[in-house]
Amino acid sequence: MKPTLLARAFWAFVLLFTGPLAAAETMMVHDAYARSSTAASTSGAAFMMLMNHSGADDRLIGVSSDVAERVELHQHSEDANGVMRMGEIEGGVPIAADQVHIFQRGGDHLMFLGLKRPLVQDDVIKVTLEFEKAGAVEIEILVDQERQPGQEGMQHDATKHGTMDHSSHGKMSN
Ligand SMILES: [Cu+2]
């Protein structure tokens, strides 16, 4: 009897003091990387897989980083003429419980606008993701120009859009 009671007391203690910490890990980020930027560029982009392990539907509503004046959630979409355009995702990015949202080249991405310094290969930049329920989640993103998109079926499109996207974008934001 005695060891059981002690064990229960132990687990009660563990749950009590690790609960708030555990809540901070309900959002998992995999394979995050940013493209490097040239000295003249005022914008940059980052990509990742975002997994919701919180058990509840949530929404990514904002992003910030000390390397840029602001960070926007962007999407690519094709207009009636087949031209790819990018723009801000209205209302944030919903991520249902146990679902994954993929930010990738040619698709949704984090857009850094008003870069305060160039994104240099192998740098690690700090980014804060703001969720409706999970709150602020701090992540680190490696600048890795060599990284290839993970999904084979997307490679053709990703390459095509990757060349158009952020050079034209820099002009838009100036
Ligand atoms: Cu963009």
C-alpha cells in the first residue's frame, strides 16, 4: 500500500508542475528553413511543417521576428490567366486538432518584410508564432538555401514558383 500512495503523490506532483510546460509543446514544428536573401533584398521567406498536437482546433494568427519589421502569412494562388500571385492569408491559418499544415515553396509561406539584415546561409533566426489558443510559441529557423522541398510531386511547381516569388515581391513592398 505504501509504495502505491507514494507513487500517486509523486505523479500528482509531476502533473501539477509540468502541466504549464507541456502546454507550450502542443504545437510542433518540423523541417523549418528560410531561404537566404541578398544584401539588396528587403524580403525573405520561410517554410515548415506545423503539427497541432494540442488536442483542440487552433489557428495561427500572427508571426513576428526581430529580423524583419513584420512577418506575414502568405499564400500562392493561380489567377484566371494561370499567373501565380501571392498575398496575405486573411484571418490566419486554421489547423485542426492532430492536423499538419505545410508551408512550402510555391504554396503557403512565412513572408519577412522589411528585413533589418540579410538572411545569411547557416544563420539561425528567432521567430514567434502566435496561436489563438496555444498562445506564443518561439521557434528557431535555419537559413538554408540548399534545402529542397520534401515532397517529390511538388518539385516541378516549387521550382517554377520559387524563381518568381520573392524577387518580384521585394519590389511590391517598396
Ligand atoms: Cu510572400
